[in-house]
Amino acid sequence: MTSQEHKQVVIAGGGIGGLAAAVACAQQGVPVQLLERAPQLSEEGAGIQLGPNVTRILQAWGLGTALSQMAAFPGQLQARDAQTGQALGTLTLGARAQALYGAPYATLHRADLQSLLHDAALAAGVQVLLGQKVLGWRETADGVEVSTADDASVKADALIGADGVWSALRQQLLGDAPARFTGHLAYRALVAQADLPAHLRSNQVTVWMGPRLHVVHYPVRGGQWLNLVAIVHGDKPDQDQDWDQVGHTEALMQAMGAVGRDLHERLASVPAWRQWALHDREPLNGAKQMAQGRVALLGDAAHPMRPYLAQGAGMAIEDAQVLAQCLAHGAGSVSARLQTYAEQRWARNARVQARAIRNGRIFHATGPVAWGRNLSMRLLGERLMDVPWLYAGGAPIGR
Ligand SMILES: Cc1cc2nc3c(=O)[nH]c(=O)nc-3n(C[C@H](O)[C@H](O)[C@H](O)COP(=O)(O)OP(=O)(O)OC[C@H]3O[C@@H](n4cnc5c(N)ncnc54)[C@H](O)[C@@H]3O)c2cc1C
């Protein structure tokens, strides 16, 4: 679209993906209306890791200073054996990530990231409407007509479905089956570091790997809080879409089985857990799964993934950057620009989805496979743990 043709884009969903798309599009001069079904924006009380491929984009959006004030920047990622406590390998982050990839590796509170993006969206002129559940759309001769639960209809040139893993817009666009239960449950907690004994405080990312389990913890809010995520295998909960429930420490400990003293002490130091049932989809197999006509999907609506590469929100933010560039500076009709977006994004998203599944198998390995994993990590360390194609690649910055 040339500047005089900048058209209205409606985004359904005000999670990290929808807000990121709103910021990116509005900053490129594309008018945006964002419809969020919840009466207020609220991210879960949990942390999030952002690789250099993602912080690079936030910096390009002018959010680098604000990010540096709210995030933590861990010096290293260390892998440890959940049963013996032994250190298996270390990936240096900090200055190394900055030097190699031109941007830092950050860990932060989700609510902080959400308010960073929300403030940036408002500053860029995005109209954020809360309590607006999008039901679907119909294509008209010159655009899309988006219908909401309170019988309103909004006209736009393009509709972006950023409505998460249970996306209603995906359902209308692709008509495929709901996301699948992975067989994995995530227990999450945030603990004030000041409440922990000194030997349990930590300013690095640590991944504990054990049979049918792994645990990750890292600092957030400048290191004042420690975010913990414990993943175990378990049964599909009765209400699998209700994915935020009270998690009981005894149930977690039972599902973990025998873990070493170090890890046990850390998990026992957590006063309260929340529990999520993890869902994903098969990796994308083509651009058609991300855009058709005047409607495109973004973030978890398009490519829900296991969190074992810590890149679900990262891919949503990359999607947002590419979407905005295609809409603002691409060639041809709105549909053609959305198609270009999908073509530029689907294969990378599919690769990250597949790698996340593979990581889960490696993290949770048992017997000889676990033995081989530990040996390779000890021998290869950084070479095995770094992911240059991920951290150096992604959405081109510029304009
Ligand atoms: C345990 C765990 C750890 C993770 N760790 C990381 C990590 O370290 N790094 C990382 O990058 N990613 C991580 N992820 C993944 C990341 O959380 C998700 O990929 C990301 O939050 C998806 O954002 P989204 O905006 O696409 O979807 P969501 O966050 O689900 O947002 C969707 C929004 O749409 C709204 N909505 C839904 N339906 C409608 C409708 N019909 N109309 C209007 N609004 C609607 C919802 O209310 C919601 O606000 C993790 C995930 C889990 C489960």
C-alpha cells in the first residue's frame, strides 16, 4: 500500500502476538483497530524468554530502552541433569549474544512485555477495543466485514487472526481439528528471590533434564523474581481449554518421580504453582495455512508450538514485523500482500515448531538416549546448545 492507500486492518486478539502486530503495522502507517474479547488485558503471572532474534525487533520498534529497564539479561544458559545435579553444558549469553547476534537474550515478566507493547500500540495510534469478541467475517466486494458477539460489524481491508491456540478465525479459515493435547503439563511459578535462601537464588537460565520431565528457571524484573516452569507427562485434563489452574506441589512431585536433592529443594521452595495443559499442532505445511484472501493468521492461532525452544511469542513478534512490512510496502492487492507475508513466514515457523518437538524428546529422554545426550552436551557444550539459524535469522529490520 502506498501512503495514500493505507487501509484499515482489524486484529482479533490482544495477546503478545496481536499487540505486536498492532505496534508494527501502526508504526508503518497502517491504521489498526484491535479487538480483544477480555474486558481487560491481562497476561498470566509468568515469565518469558526472548532470544536476540526477538529483542532485535523490539529495539527496531524503539522499545530497547524500556525493555532494558524491565527485563533481566542472564549471563548464561546452563543445562543440568535432574537426577544427579551434574552440569552438562553451558551456553554463554550476555555479551556473547550481543556480539554474535547484535541484540541481547532477555528474560522478563509477561505482564511487563504486554504493557510495553500496549503502551507502544497506543502511542502509535492503535484503537484498542476491549470486551469485543470476534465471531467471524465475510468477504465483501471491497474488504472484509468482521462480526462481533455484541452484534456489531466492523469493516476493514484486512483481518488478522491473533486469537491464540483456540482461534475461532482459524476455524473459519481452515476448518481443521482443534489443537492437540501434547501429553505434557506445565507447572509455573514466580518466586521473589529475596524469599529464597541465598544458594537457591539464580541469575542465569537453568534447564534441568530428566526422564519424562524438565524444569527451567530464570530471573525476571531485573533479577528480583525467579520464574520456574516444570514440565511433566500427564493425562489430558477434563477441561483442556481451561489451561490455567491451581497446581498442587504434591501432584508435581509425584509426576516428577525421583529427582536429585538440588532440584527437589528448588521445587519444594515454591509456595504455589499454576498448571497448564500444553497443546500444539503439526508444523505448518504451506503458506495457505497462514493466509487466504484478506485474512491472515499470526502467532499461536497459526502455529501453536511446545515451549521447548522458548520461541512461541518470539515467532509471533517476527510474524508481526513481516506482516507490517508486507502490508505497508508490499506489491499488489491486500490479498497478495498477505500471501507474501505467509510465504515469508510459514517455513521458519514450521522449523521452529519441529525443533521444539525434538527438544522435548531430547530433554525428556530416558536410558541410553539420555546417556548419549549427556555425553554430547559435555563434549560439545556451546556448539550443541547455540541455535545460530534461529538467533541470527528471522524478520528483516528496516523501514
Ligand atoms: C509454559 C509456557 C512457556 C512459554 N515460554 C515461552 C518463552 O519463554 N518464550 C516465547 O517466546 N514463548 C513462550 N511460550 C509461548 C507463548 O506464550 C505463546 O506463543 C504466545 O503467548 C502466543 O501469543 P498469541 O498472542 O499468539 O496468543 P495468546 O497469548 O493466546 O493471545 C490470544 C488473545 O486473543 C484473545 N482472543 C481469543 N479469542 C478471541 C476472539 N474470538 N475475539 C477477540 N479476542 C480473542 C485472547 O483473550 C487473548 O488475549 C510459552 C508458552 C507456555 C505454555
